[in-house]
Amino acid sequence: MDRERILAALRERIVAYAASRVGRDQAEDLAQEVLLVLERKYAEVAPMEELMPLAFQILRFQMTGWRRKAARRGEYNQVAVQDVPLADLGEDPETRAGRIEMRERLEAAMAKMEDRCRELFRLKLEGNSFGEIQERMGAGSINTIYTWDSRCRRRLLELMGGSWR
Amino acid sequence: MTPAQVEKLIGGYATGTLTGEERRALFAAALDNQELFDALADEEALRELLADPAYRQRLIRLLAREKPGLAGRLAGWLRRPVPLALAGGLAAAGLTVVVLLREPATTPPAVQVAAQRPAEQSLPAPPSQPLPAPASQPPAAAAEDKPAPAAKAKLVKEPPPTPDVTVPAALAEKPAEKKEADELRKAVAPATPVAPAAEQAALRQEAAEVADVPRRTSRLASASAPVAPFRHYLERLGEDGTYTQMATGTQLRAGDAVRLVVEAAESGHLSVVLRNRGGERPLFATVLAPGSRHTIPADGSLPSEAGERSLRLVYSRMRIGAAEAVSMQLFGRRDEREKAAAGPAAAPMTASNVTAPAVTVDIPLAYK
């Protein structure tokens, strides 16, 4: 699949995703912004396995920025321009707090997971591929590992309250 | 790789577990499947978190640790503040129950206290009607307050007591005993407030009740430790012009100069009444302070003509209690000096607190 077709499919998916998260009005703009960044900064990236992660990352940044802007622009909490502090180019406190909170939730959820899931997750974090994990855990086939991992992920997501964020 | 298999690969995306082929298969599937695409986009937050090597190592260490066993989890649960507070509260409650259950066993039997105070029975009872049992008094308590006639006669026939009598405390310091004393007070108290018009009648009833106090004090003593609120003895003027304490059983002769000495161990109200066949006469009333010593009368001595009489000491630990009820009935209102001595905590006299438990002691004086 060439880059143009990948980007076309990506746009369609991003619009649908953004529409379900931030609303249809903003979805088109968000998709446009993502593609614009991909086009301007990553024009040389062509393989799908590289382009897709980039798209997800840019999409996340764009959505976070959009939420922040929406909150700042909200009519219900409008403030005088002189009262608005200068933007910090670094990580804002809200993002930092959110990340810290997510870390705590993740650790608490992992502590509650079953032994096999903990072992599987540990092997994944150590950089093992599913094939290597199959060998380490003595599973009969790699499909078994896929199934275990899928169940463990669902369990982890459930322990996290249904969302990673 | 089937679509179902590909969807299972999503777990490997955030951790970077996927091989190139797996990634390609997953992303190709995501481009065709909106649900998978959404899941991958949501997974980005986790991927970003796990992209931090330090945090990744931290998680690896966390997962490498053995899961705590049952004892470990229980110990961890106990280390939290709420379970600690619960455990502490339960322990305190249990300790309180144990202390309350054990307390009555340490009190002396009632009969011992009654035997120490026969002076009350050696004098004729005041000319008052028998006190009817209050409405709120339980049947058992009422029965207890009415000793059998034979037992009363036996007490009257006992030999004259020594004047120096140790009086049991009407109220004890310990909370459990205080609680029991309060219960007893409730049993003796009238069930409904007394109307102002009937207050004098209630006071008279209380005064009559005071004459019957040994039975009550016996009950109190059976429920509380016999700690004397005051000590008292008689002193006689010797030939050398000084007063000395009289020995037990000393025979008085007409003209002997005798006086009463009271040494307070606890605070309370005390009144002293001289009683003879002609009636009663107030001699003394004061607020006792711990460690204070009182000579009655302050100057001179008690009446010393031949004949039999007695001194009645009425003690109440309450600010307004039976003793003060008697003293107010006999003396009228307290004077300003006593009010000042009573301090700011002095409570106005009301019908409801007139019934505070009191201790009476009768000291017979027989001058030949």
C-alpha cells in the first residue's frame, strides 16, 4: 500500500475517531491538522508500520491541544486577555498531573492482575517479541500467546476503569 | 493471520512487542476497521507512558516482585489508617466492657457497711410518715428499701456505737460506680418534676428520707467502694483547758464540755442538727472543702445538761442535695458567704436535683 492510499485511509479513520471523541465539527479540522503535520514534517516516511504510529501520536497531541484550547475559549469561563498567562512551552501541570495519575492507576491495576498476565506483561516490557514470549512461557503456539495477551489487556483495561486516560 | 488474530495484536502495540510483520498486519487491519483504529488511537496514551525507559524499568521491577500472600495482604490492609482505627476502637470497646463487668465483683458486701453504721438505728426514728416508694422505683428496689421488721428490730437492739464512725462515700470517684450511683439516684428520684407548690412537701419527704439513708447508703456502698467523704469525732475539754479526742465508749457526765470535729476528705455540703425529744435544732451548715477541719460549735461546747440527745450529720456531695435540702428547710436560704464559697458552679435549687444521694450519721450523746 503506497503512502497516498495510506494517508487517504488514515484521514477517513481519524475523522471518524475524532468525531466520536470531540465532535463532528472539530473532527475534520483535527484530521486536516494531522495530515498537514505528516505531510510537512514526515514527508519521507512511507512504510505503514512507521506512518501509523506517527499519525496516532500526532493525533493525540492535536486532540490534547484542542481540548486545552476549547477550555480556554469557553464562553462560560472567559477571562480578560491580560489575565491569561503566557503559555508554557513545556508540559503543562494538567498533563503532568494526568500522567502521574495514570501511572498510579496502571501500577495499582497491574498489582491486581493474575500471575500469568503479570508475567506476560513483564516479558513484553523487557522487549521480547510474542515469539520469544511463547518460548519463555512454554505455550504451545503463538496464537495462545495472542489470546492470553488479548485477555490480559482487556483485564488491565477493566482494572484501569475502562480507559487508559 | 486471520482478522481475529490480528485484533489480538493490539496488546503488543503499546509495549512495542510487535514484530514488523505483526505491526503491518495490525495497522492494515486498523485502516479497514474503525473499531480497531479507535482502540489503537486510545492505546497511544499507554504507549506514551511506557515509552519512558525509567518508568518501564519501574514496572518491570513491580511485576517481577512476588504477589503478596494472604498474610501479606492482610498485614497491608491492617497498615491502612481506617482498619487501624477500627481495630483500636474495637479494642477500647472490649476493654471497657471487661472493666465494667469486673467492677461489681470488687465492691464490698452491703452488710459490712451496714454494720459500721448502727448509730442511725440506735436513735428513735423522726416523727415522719413512712416514705412511699416513688412511681419510678422498680419493684425490686422498693423491696430492697424495706427491710424485714425483724432485721430492723435486731439493729435497734444492738449496743450503742462508738461515736467515731467511718462513713461510706455516697458517691465514688470511679465512673462505673458513679454510673451506678446515678442509677440509684434515678430510682429514688420522683418520676415527674415537682410543682413549686409541692416543693416544700418534697423537701419534707426528702428530709424524712434522709433519716432512712443507711439503707440507701448500704445499697450505695454495695455498689461502690467505701471511701469516707469526711471523718468526725468528739473532743472533750480536759482539766488542762484543752480539747482532746474522746475514746470510744466514753461515758459523758452532765456538764462535760464536748464538741464535734469534722475533717473533710472530699468536697460537699454538710449540715449538723442537734436532736432531742423536744425536736431538732440546727447547729451548723457549710460547704466542705477537701482537707478542711470544722469544730462544732465553733466556740464553746455542745449542750451538756443531763439527758439523751444526738447529733445528726447530713452530708451531700451534690451542690444542692439532700443535705442542703435539709439545711434550707431548717435554716432558710444560704447566706451570701456560703454562696461565694460555693463558687460559680453553684446551681440553683430545683426540684429535680433535690434528690441527690446523701449520707447521714447520727452520733448519740447521753449525759448522765
